[in-house]
Amino acid sequence: MFHKAIINKITVFIKIKWMLKIIPLFRFIYSNKPANVYIMLRMIIGTVVHTITFTIILS
């Protein structure tokens, strides 16, 4: 139960971090530079990989 509560807090924290990352990223895309799209894709892939790794370690 205690372990589950910690995981829930971490999940909420990750979601908040995602929201804070995604909002500026969309503004970044709309400035319409191919380089920005490339950077954004790298950031998203990095975050996804990080989150998955993190989840596997916890479970």
C-alpha cells in the first residue's frame, strides 16, 4: 500500500513534468523551423524512454 502511494505520487509528478514540457514544445513547433521539430522529437523520445525505464525499475 505504502509502495503504491509512492508510485502514484511519482506518476502525478511525471504527468506534471510532461505538461510543463509539452506546452512550450508546441509553441516551439509553431515557429515552423525544421530544426525545432527535430529537437522536439528528440526530447519526446528521450522523455518516453526515461519514463518507461523509470516505470520498469519501480515495478
